[in-house]
Amino acid sequence: MDYQFKDIEKKWQEFWALNHTFKADNHTDKPKYYVLDMFPYPSGAGLHVGHPLGYIASDIFARYKRLKGFNVLHPMGYDSFGLPAEQYAIQTGQHPALTTEANINTYRRQLDQIGFSFDWSREVRTSSPDFYKWTQWIFMQLFNSWYNKAADKAESIEKLVKHFEENGSAGIDAVCDDDVLAFSAAEWKALGNREQQEELLKYRLTYLRESTVNWCAALGTVLANDEVKDGFSERGGYPVEQKKMMQWSMRITAYAERLLQGLDKIDWPEPLKEMQRNWIGKSTGASVRFQIAEDGGQTSDFRLLTSDYIEVFTTRVDTIFGVTFLVLAPEHELVPALTTPGQKAEIDAYIAQTKKKSELDRMADAKTVSGAFTGSYVINPVNDEKVPLYIADYVLAGYGTGAVMAVPSGDQRDYLFAKHFNLPIVPIMDIQQIETEADPTKEGRYINSDFMNGLNYKEGTAKVIAYLEEKGQGKAKINYRMRDAIFGRQRYWGEPVPVYFKEGLPYLIDEKDLPLVLPEIDKYLPTETGEPPLARAEGWKYKPAVGAGNSLSFGEGRGEAYEYELSTMPGWAGSSWYWYRYMDAHNNEEFASKDAIAYWKDVDLYIGGSEHATGHLLYSRFWNKFLVDMGLGIEEEPFKKLINQGHIQGRSSFVYRLIDTEGRGTNTFVSHGLIKQYKTSELHVDVNIVDNDILDIDKFRAWREEYKDAEFILENGKYVCGVEIEKMSKSKYNVVNPDVLVERYGADTLRMYEMFLGPLEQSKPWNTNGIEGVFKFLRKFWKLFHDEQFNFRVTDTEPTKAELKSLHKIIRKVEEDIERFSFNTSVSSFMIAVNELTDLKCSKRSILQDLVVVLSPYAPHICEELWVLLGNRAGSLSHTPYPKFNPEYLVEDEFSYPISINGKTKMNLNISLSLESAAIESFVLASPDVQKYLDGKTPKKVIVVKGRIVNMVL
């Protein structure tokens, strides 16, 4: 029977599911290998052909590693909390859980039909209470921890409390808020419970504080920076403004140096690592205090300031004599107090304008000059000069101290600002050229710099830092651009935060009360008073129990009820630890057992998109390091090797509507090759009704009601569409559903074709035109095992040298390609091997059986079927050993000599390479095939070029 891919693929997918073929074992002597894909958000649109690219690559590698004798963990699950489901719920009133479940069912069907070797027994969903119970539990561990800089690790808050009780705050070197108190042990004990908890909140790894956030009123939630584009939400395109809100945050900054150093120990793409380095943004410089001038025009609120100076972080403290003004971020907490009455209207207007821009927009816009004078001044600590204090949106509250000492001679933004506001520009290096722009040179010698004059950069920097430290107005410092991560959304469809509030302070619920399950609500919108949707839940309050299991419990019995936190966790919460849950997915007592973690340790291969570089991949490394600090993880880095798969771009098709003399579109369409002869307009057309750029006219007429009577101007009897490479998008009608291709060509064809398109890491256009060739290859492979009537035909005859050579070439090639993730070149090599074996009319079991094993990671269904036809036990293919390469079969001992007569090649003759010229001549003349061409004549001359050619002259 010919290749019946539909029956074969259905049969083996059912077999794998029924027999749990790919179930990984936590208890085995085999070496482990953990292959993981970044799990998908299950959208309503399902998969398009771009989505499976990384999954196919990881699946090939997982299958290959099983053949190599590894116990492979290759799981799949769903990142199933998120905004899209909630937006749909708001529009329809349908619970997000229902739409999420329907979407997951679609994804599962599509994933199954492509033949992935996932261990579905370990499936996780971030929106399942069984999963997010442990997300909440990890949150609780973070809440009950602080970062000890002396030990360079997180430790229990109980240890900090004990130190306070015994020694007060002396000797504590922690990552904490700036306004922590100094106190003795006696003073700590004298504080009430509330005051102690307020102070501890300044140390906790997850804490509440007022933060500047990206607030999207239309979505009713805070958005991450990467969810905002040009001042609008990426999803929906709604306006986003900067707003101060009380938010949960996590001290990822405590791990900045470890996150930075860890990048040198992992096999990740260098561009991605560089993105993380830039995001962390380590800077070596100095902290400088600028005193606020007493006669600087301060407001009556000046007395309310907590300090009389503004602290600045700078990487160029050597330029301090060139400071001619200071700039605060518009959100800086001192702005209201330092704005004089005469400047208040201007300052307020500027702040309102800034709120409309995202931080990314503010950082990116280097050309626009804007700002406002506060009316106040500060004193330069090295020369006592009074300099004006401005606000400007190019300074961010979250970077450094939210204040910049402006040196217009050395910084272009400061230069443009000074020119715009007519402020002084003071050169401070003797070789600076500042007539038209700033000159940030570090060469030359200092001028206009008092005690630094005549010194070079290194000497000057050391001297000014020493001077500032001696005066108590500055010190050397390392700074990081990265800020603490905001951890909350004012939405419904997310993990509830396991916290309640008493007298405005947060307390953890008892671990025994986990999971804190999402309550039912009547609408998925904020309340009429602007509170998050969870405020709609009736009776959703917490009653603490006696001795609730942590040091923050209070009260007698389950008496008074307290309000829960109304925000939910952000989208990155569950994905920051999910790989651990796959190790031990059904453990009800722990997020994963110590034995499971000790065996699987970390992810050996992680495949996913580079768009997660500064989101998921940074947060997950942070959480992993914390779990290691707590003795819950083993490996400092969670993902040993990471590959970013490229995007598959859409190949859009176009039709051309004829425009009439009055400029109106008609219902006539002109074929692409003829459009220069007519006036037309270009329209996208559904690529699924286009085959090899030829439009199916009948399907086009049925596609949309307006085209049912369409007329066509054809070329050579066909309508040829135009083509353009664009992003794959429903709006461009260029989305190709894998269901259609699997139905037409089969999953094995789709798998091999997606790999054949090009290198995994590169983006490439989707072009269905080439898929037919891959399908024909699989048919040709199938025919190797069958005669002309498609009867199974395999012999036990000994293979020839040529057959062994062809087999061992592909064994070595595929092994090398898979190990270096070059899957596209393997597909080409398979085609060459099958062509060679077809030409050799090979039907030898020892050749074809090994070939089945080698091809099976790429095309598992057809290989499973042929494996059984070869007489092997069903299901054993997945764990059979990968064939061993024998280099001896590739040693050349013969050469196919071209035999030329009077300069014209007549044939090729295989001759041993061990023969010398005289023996070669005798061998050639004795050949019956050669004698046919000689026609009884004796050559006048025989020229033998060993290893090249034999030429005879008649």
C-alpha cells in the first residue's frame, strides 16, 4: 500500500498516548536530559505555522537524546493566566476559566497532531489552584526573607529579627530601603508590633511601596515596560500614563551582581546576554551630595524635607567642576517641596505632560529638549557655586537617585538642554571642542577645576572622590540601572496574593490555608469606586487562626476578618518557577521533592523567543537564585543552554482591484503580471486559497460576499497573485493554520518542512510552495521498503560497500547536525541518502532499519510504522540505540574513472585506487563495456591520470 500518512499518524499518536511512551522516570540509573520549551499562552486563535518551529526542534532533540540512552524529560503546559482571557471575559461576561479551558483544548489537539513526544502526565497550568498554590507559597518565602549582603544570599527574616533583638541594627549590611532606622536591641524591643512590622517591611524581598507605574485606565491595570509601545498599551492600543501607586515589589536588585556574573556561566546567545547586561546596567562611579541652597527660593514646604541635600549618582565624578545645573526626574519626591510658587504652574504642567510618556519613550527620545525650572538652587560641593535646579523627562526616578548633575560640556543631552535654557557651558578638559556639541573625552588635562587642574582622568577621579569622602559629601559607589520589579496587577485573572491587611500593614495567611483560590465575582471590571475587580467578591476576607504558623500571626481564634490584597500577581509569577513543577508535577506536599530536584537539577536545553530576555528570563533567574539560597534548588542558573528560535514570517498574497475612470474600485481583478497596463489597488487575500501564487478563483468568490460576482483579467488562463514578506497576522490574511497542512500532507511532512526552511535561529518567510517536495521525499522513503505494487519488500542480504557508505554518511551527518542544532542541513542530507539508496535499489534490512532510527526524530510516525513492518516490537523505536558510525565505510578504495575516447567521455568505470597506471590501462581495455565503444579498434594511445581520468586516442 502507498504511503497512507493519515492512518499512520493517527495510529501512532493514539499508541503513544495509550502507552505513555514518552513518560519520564524520576527513578532510573540513566543519565538525565531536560528539554524544555517556553510554554505558550493559550490564545483563542490557536497555533499558526510559526508557533511549532521551536517545539519541533526541541522534539527532534528530545527524541535523539532518548536514542542516545538518556532519560529525557520533555514536558508541556500552559501559561494560562493573562490579559486576553480577561478582556474577552469583560466583553462577553464569560468566566476566563471557561475560555482558557476551550483554548487549551484547541492547543492540545493541535500539538498532538504534530506528533510531539511530550510527557503529558506532567502537564501544568499556571491558572490551576494545584499549581498556583506553590506560586503563592514561594511568594510567602520571599516575604519572609531579606538579603544579607555580608553572606551574599537571602536569609530568613527570623534571623534578622533575632539580630535586632540581640544587637539592634548594628552590623547589618542588607539590601533594603534607604530610610531604615538605626536602633539598639533595647530600642527594638521597645517598639510596638506595628512599628516592628513597618521596619521589617523595609528589608523584605517582597514589599509594599509607592512606585511610579505604567497605568492603563482602559485596561484597568499596571503594565510592564515591555507591554507599552509609544505611550500606548501593546494589547489594544490604549493610552498609558505614568502614575504613582502603592504596589507590591520584589527586590530583584539584591541579585543584580549575581545575575550579571551568572551570564558568564551559561550557554546562551550572546545578543540575549548583552540585553540582560544592559538591563542590569552596572555602573562604577560615585555618589555626591548637593546641598539645597538656603536662599534658593524654597517653598513653605521646605521644612518638610527629610534631608537638606540631593544625592546624585554619576559615572563621571571627575567632571563635577563643569556642573552648571542639576536635573530631577519629574516624579522625584522632592519636586513639590522645592518648587517655588512662581514656578508651580509651569512645573505642574510639565509633570502632567510627562505622565503621558512611557519610560522607554523618554529614554529613546534624545532629540527633544524639554524641562522646567523649579525656582530652587543647590550648592556644588567642590566649589560652593549655586546652580539652578530643573526637572526634565530624560531623567528617570528609578535610575540612580532620580537626579542628575548636568555637565553640558561633556554630555550631549545636557549640552542641548543648556543651549535651550541659555545655561553656562564650562569646558573642563584642555582638549575639549565644545563649539557645536558636547565632548565627553577623558583625554587631556583638567582645566577650570581648581585642585584638579593639570591632572589626567585617572588622577583627577581619585582626587575628587577622596576630597568628597573627606568632606562627607560623596563616596565611590557601584550602581545598577535595574530597578525592583513591580509585582501586581489590578486585574481578576491572576494568582491571588496570600496576604491580608490589619491597620494598613500586610500579613501572610497561614500556609495551611493555601491555595488562596480566586473568588467568584459578578463582573470582571474594577469597582465603581476604582478598586480592583477582586473587591467585588462578597465576603472575601481572612480570619487568622491561633498560632497561624508564622511570626506575623496575631489574634485569638478565628475571630475578626481582615481584607485580602485586591491586586493579583503579574503574568510573570507562575513562569518564574514552572520548570521545577514539571520535575514533580503531582506532589501535594512540596513544589517539588528534594529527590526530584536532586535528579533533574536544571534545564539542559531551553528553547524560546528572545522577546523574553528582560522579562521572564531575568525574573526566572532571580527566583531560581532565591530558591537556591533557601536550600530548595541546587543549580545557581536554571537554564544551561538556551536557543532563541527565529520567527516564521508571513508570505502575504495580493490581488489587484481594477480602478475605474472615476477612481472607484470595481469588482474586476487584474493578474499580477498585467497590472502595469491598468490602474489598480492592492488588497490582501487569504493565502489559504492561493497555491503556488495561483489564486483559486472559485474559492475567492466564496471567500467574501462582496466578491461573489468578481471578474478576472487573467494571464495564460490563470490569476497570478503578488507576494510580499510581512509579519504573520490575521489582518494580513497570511496566517497559515497547521491543521490545513497536516490534513493535506501529514505531520511528518510539516515537521521536516519547518526544519528545512532554514537555520533554527534565523527568521525566515513561510512559503508553502516547497512543502510538496518534502512530501515527495517521504513517499520515496516509503517506497524504499516496497516493490512496485507496494508490497513490503526487505531482504536479509549483506549490504554492498556503496550502501554502507550511504548509510554511514547520514548517520554521522545527522548526529553532528543535531548536536549543533543544524536541523535544516539534516533534511537535505536525508534526501540525498534516500536518492542514493533508491539508485542502488537497496532493500537490505541492515541498511534500512538503521536509516529508520536515524530519521525517526524528524519523521516519527512513518518511522514507527516501518519499524514494526521490519519486525520490531511496537513502541520500542523511541528507546532503541542510535546507530554507531563506522568511519571505515567512508574510506574510499575505488574511484569512478571517467573513460574518454578522443576527448569525449563515454562512461564511468569503478577501479581500485590501489592499481597503478599500467594495471588501470589493462583493466580498462579488458572491460566489455569499453570494448563496445572501441568497436574492435586498438587505441593508438592510452593516457591514465591516476585518480582522475582515462583518455584513449583512436
